[in-house]
Amino acid sequence: MKAEEYPFVQELITDKQGQVLKVVLEFEVYQRLLDAIEDEGLYRAMQAVKGETPLSRNEALEELEQL
């Protein structure tokens, strides 16, 4: 395996058998990947409640108190 075969990867750290153990990324790339993962999670959460009626502020606070 070569690092240049993978997007964003600067270096691959492998064991003696050549199995990849760690990946080295630039910190800016790492932050962009985290942002993309968070955005995807938010999108999925929004899609999951797409058809639901929003709660009022007071209703939402009451729901939170029950947790």
C-alpha cells in the first residue's frame, strides 16, 4: 500500500506484515474531515425528523426535563 493511493494521506504507518495501523494527515485536512462527518450527522438527523411538527420552546423544555 502506498500513501499516494489514498486521498488526504501523507503517510501510512504499518506493522511488520504491512497492515495499516495509523494514517498521518495534515491537521487542516483532519479538521475538514471532522466537519464533513458532523455535517453528515446533522443532515441525517434533520432527515429523520423531516415530517415531524416542531415543538414550541416550552414543549421542548418540558421534554428535556423528562429525560
